[in-house]
Amino acid sequence: MSNNALIKEFESIVGADNVMTSETDRHTYSYDAAVLDSVMPAMVVRPTTSEQLGKAVKVCNDNGLPLTVRGAGTNLSGGTIPHPGGVVVLTNGLNRILEINEEDMYAVVEPGVVTARFAAEVAKRGLFYPPDPGSQTVSTIGGNVAENAGGLRGLKYGVTKDYVMGVDFWDVEGELIHSGSRTVKCVTGYNLAGLMVASEGTLGVFDKVILKLIPPVKAAKSMMAIFPSVKAASETVAAIISSKIVPATLELMDNFTIRTVENFRKAGLPTEAAALLLIEVDGHPAEVEEDAARVEEICRQNKADEVKVANDAAERDAVWQARRDALPALAKLKPTCVLEDATVPRSKIPAMIEVLEEVSNKYNLTIGTFGHAGDGNLHPTILTDKRDEKEWERVEEAVDMIFERALALGGTLSGEHGIGLAKSKFMINETSAGTLAYARRMKSVLDPKGILNPGKIIG
């Protein structure tokens, strides 16, 4: 079918206003938050109903058009960079919260629902949706599921996969596939919902997601521990975890990040501190008091200069907003910001901190380190300028070394950002040739024409 005929076909499905072909529109959806080259799609299609979405997928398959689904494009692995000449299918027109069931504690949403909006609506009903990726004010549930997004609360509450009860999705033939259930337990057939989590749009196109909700916490206490070295802070993380206390959040910031965030936000962070741990414990009020006292004791035993406890909600919110500002603050310093998320077992955090210092010195690069230290997920952020070819070569070598050493420590390539295009070449290092061959055989059956987000994860 000719390009003009395809445009007419899509217009007949979603309406002329929802088919975008101008150079400006195509450029807008040619890149995401990863530091990778943009790729212009042939067109952008925006369904607003489930039926339209299914028909659009079928048209792409019938005509062999590469299809990349895009929510907000906040992913950091190149997962929503389109294939040359392909179609970008936007989900921001599929943004309805279809059900919040307070009695059985689940919700049903369309993929384009913004994460923070969903969490706020759930909270209004006296329930709690824990996953809180840093991009939650703009990222969408479909993208969260596709990338298995995490967040600050991942240590205690887990990540997106821990809340997915079911996914309805379109296959390439335009058939609607139902998976999972609204029940707490479900072992009917293959775990297709689990297969869809972290699939990055390579196996199906999400139509609806069923999400587990939980009761809200009764009490919480936040504190900031100030350390004379990153090493002392990282050793404290390991000590807290080994004491069998599981905080809701346990975050680390190094001095460079502290100073950068304070300049950005003026949150009252101690800029002289070599490192900070931001810690929150939650649960039953008595348990919170006991755990907070024990955590404070562990921090002091591990050389903390000071431990400050938030006195009220305003102080608590200011501290956590400062942590969420780490990436945008660092990103303002240099034209290019490379944020990684290689993750190691929690006990290996001190060793990984040493690796990052070694990498920074070896390649003469500025690296700001922050992240979810409590679950082993650090975010070393390399500040650079991609236009400086010699420095960029050092950056690429540094990233290779970070991945290599994280894997050597028993870690993984990605804790929450996904593989996409950025890390697909490293997959063999963590898995095996057999693993990749198995995944490719599976995809070849489910997507015989290879239209679903080609090139992602397994190349």
C-alpha cells in the first residue's frame, strides 16, 4: 500500500486529526530520554479507543510497518525510539481510569494513564499504589509496565511487576488477548501478563492493565543521615539491611549531587556533607518508632556525623522532593547527561561505590552518584558533552566498565530503566547465547513479520 493510501487507512480508523505526518510532528516523536540518535518515523497515529488501537496494530502488521508504542517517552534506554520509516502509536488518547475497586483492592486502567494522577486517585479512595518512578508526574502506566519501572519505594514495596494482576493486549493479527485476573490468585494458563512486563512493546500492544492496590501505611518517619565519606554511607546501607530492617526508602546522594541539587532547589541540604542517606521507615506507629530508633543507632555506629529527623510533613516532603530533583539538577550542568542504572546485590553497594570512583578517575569524567542504595540500584550520572568526540569515547568506555564490574559483582545491566536499544549489545554478557536464541524464537512466532518495536532488547 502506498504511503498516501496508508495515511487514508489510518485516518479512517482514528480520524484525520489523529494521524500526524508533518516533519515537526514526526521529529517530536523521533527520540526519547536516552542519549541516542533520533530516528524519524513515517507517521504518528493516536488511537482514542480500544477498537481503534487494535485496528491500527493490524494495519501495521498487514503492511509490514514497524510499530513503536509511545506513552510519554521518558524511558532512558531508547525503548521508544522508532524504527526508520515506521509508525509511532501514541497512547495518550487512551488515558481513562476504568475502575478503582475499593472492596477487592484493584484498578483497571488504560495504558496512557499518567502514573502520579493514578496514584492520587487511588489515594482519594483510601488506598495505596506504591510504584513511584522518578518520572511519575509525566510517565504512563503502559510505559511503567513495559519497562518494569521502579522508584524510591522499591526496597520495601517492590516494582511495577509486583502490582500487575493482568494485561489485556493486542497481538499482531489484531486479536485481543486476555491475561491475568481480578482475583488475588490466578493460575489459569501461561503467565502472559508476566511475559508482557518489561517486554518493551516487542511482544504485544497493551490495551488495559489490572493493578493491585494495598492499604495505606498508618505512620512514617523520615530522616537524613550526614556522612564524612561515601564509603561510610554505603557501608551503613549494608548494615541497615543486614539488621533485618527494611525501610520504605533508603536513598544515597554524593557530595557533587548534594551541592547540585541544593543550588537547583534550595532545600536546605548540607552542602559540606560527603554523602547523605535519606531514609524513611513506615508501618504501624509502634513499629515505626522502634525501627527509626534502630536505624538512627546504626547510622551513628557507622560514622554518621548527624542524623536529622523530619519534624513534620512539610520537612519530609522537602527532603524527598530534593532527592527527586537529582536528575533534573544534574542535567542542567552539561549538554549531555548519561544516567545509568546497573544494579548489584545490596551487600555489594560499598564495592560498587569504589568501582564508580575508579571509573571517574580512570576516564577523567565527572560522575554524580545517587540512587536507590537500599535495593542495590545506584544511578551514576556522567556529565559530558556528546559533541566532544574524545570525551565521548571515554564516556562509552566508562559505561562499558560500569556494566562489566556490576555483572562481576553478581549484578544486572538494569534495575529499572530497561534494555531498549542502549543496552541490547550487552545482553549476551549477562545472559547467554542460548537465552537470546530462545527469546528470538519466541518473538519470531508471536511477531513473525518483526513489526513490534524492532531492535529492542534482543536486537
